[in-house]
Amino acid sequence: MMKPRGRLAPSPTGVLHLGNARSFLLAWLDLRSRGGEVVLRVEDLDGPRNKPHAAEEAMADLKWLGLDWDEGPFFQRDRIDVYREALQHLCAKEWVYPCICSRKDVEEATSAPHENMDGLVYPGTCRSREIVEAEEMCWRFRIPNDCLIEFQDRFAGPQSIQVNEQLGDFVVWNRNDDPAYQLAVVVDDHAQGVNEVLRGADLLPSTARQLLLHEALGLGPPQYAHVPLVRGADGRRLAKRHGDTTLRFFREQGWSSERMLGFLASWSGLVSEGTETTASELLKDFELKKVVPDEPVWSEPTR
Ligand code: GLU
């Protein structure tokens, strides 16, 4: 059996919030409880949204929780050339095509029913356009006709995604000449030897895209596991509207890491509420199947 090897992949777009911290904790427990390895990767491609020092702060927060890693940090910014090579490969095989549509064009060309699983479904306007060179263009992946992606999610069970209707041709290289998340993640997971990915369920649709990219690039994909997102009492995804839910905030309020770990682990039904614990304590009898499948609901803990 292959040794499990996974990654913690924070985006330095702000401070780590409790939802991310919970996914990272589960990813780490899932790997370490089976003697697996952990890679730390900073997903810093989203230039305008990156905040100074956010990467260092995220790593400090992970360490405070007791989550460690064997390799990295790897920064995606340092690897643009590698992603560009992958793009060239996709171009040569005609897996991708240039697209000059702006977001507004896509919105106007898309009627509401096409807004599906994960945002707008690109109607394919540029598929057959002759575009030689344009000031601003992105590259889109050409989804084969009747494309059905099926995979076994280690946590969420069997998945089946009709890619044409549910997702559409997606961007692999952005208009500002930066690689898109989808491409970078696939290239990195392969290059960094990642054979297992555990992350939040918001990325389930992206898994279909990433499986297509793995195949187009001739790379063996990792196994995926998606855990439920944390929601507020209003049913919406945990965010600023629910108050300050950053890990930093609770640290500043004087919470110990033991209290925070207990809080995060209780969301997964691993310990009862109010327990204080450590990452190594949680490791002892961890199994992914013990994580309750319900979406945790956020309520303000007593200070
Ligand atoms: N960097 C992404 C995030 O923080 C995670 C991407 C992934 O796990 O594939 O949401």
C-alpha cells in the first residue's frame, strides 16, 4: 500500500478562520493517524486578494494548533514556469482554447437555468472563434461531449457529475496571465507526490475539473475526500456576517490551543463539547469514518 501523503493548502487571502482550521485538522488527523506525510503549500496565486504576512500567520496558527508538516512551505508564486509548461502541453493537445469573453459577456450569454452547481456555466462562445492574439484572453478547458465524471469520495461517497451541464468549460489560465487555481492545484498535487486530498465540500465540483486535468496531463489523480462545510444558524456558509470567526480572534481572547482543538473536534463529533485536548491526543483513535457527516452549525461559544 502506498503511504498516504496529503497537503495543507492555505490561501493567504486573510487570517485562517474556524471553518478552514477544522478542515485542516481533519486532513492532518486523517494522514497522521495512518502514518502519512504532510506537505504545506501556500496557494498565493490570487494576487489582488493576498494579504501581507497572511501566509506566515496561517502557518503560525497551524503550528499553534499542533499541526505539523514534513515538507514545504511551497509557494505557488514561485512555480509559474511549471504551470506554463502544463498549459503548453494542454494547448499542443488542443485540450484548451483561447477565450476573449469578459465576465459580463458570460453573464449576459448565460440565462439563469444555466447557473448551476458552481457558478455560471460558460456557453462555449469562443470554442469556434478564430482568435490569434488578443490583448486580454484566458484559456479554457474544452469539456468533451457528454462528459460524465464519476468518482468515489472517501468521505462523501460515490459522486457523479455531468460536467457539460453542471460546470461547463472552465478557465485554466486567467486573463491577467496568471495560472488559474484548477491548473496549479493539479500540477502541484502531482509534483508534490500528493496521493490524498481532504478538503471542504465547497470544492467537490472542482474535483471533476481536476480529474479532467489530471487525465489530460497524463497524471494519476489523488483520492479525494470532502468534508461538510460549517454553517451559521441562518444556513449560510460561515463567514464574516456571523461575527469574527477567525482563529486569531479566539487566540487574542485568550483561548488555549487545547480549548480550540476541543471546540473544532466537537464539530466533527470526535469529542464532547467543552473538552480540552491536543492534536496528538486526538490522533490516538482517529478514523475518518468517525467524523459525523452533518454540517456543523456555528453558534457563538461562551468565552
Ligand atoms: N487553497 C484552498 C483554500 O484555502 C484549498 C484548495 C484545495 O484544497 O484544493 O480554500
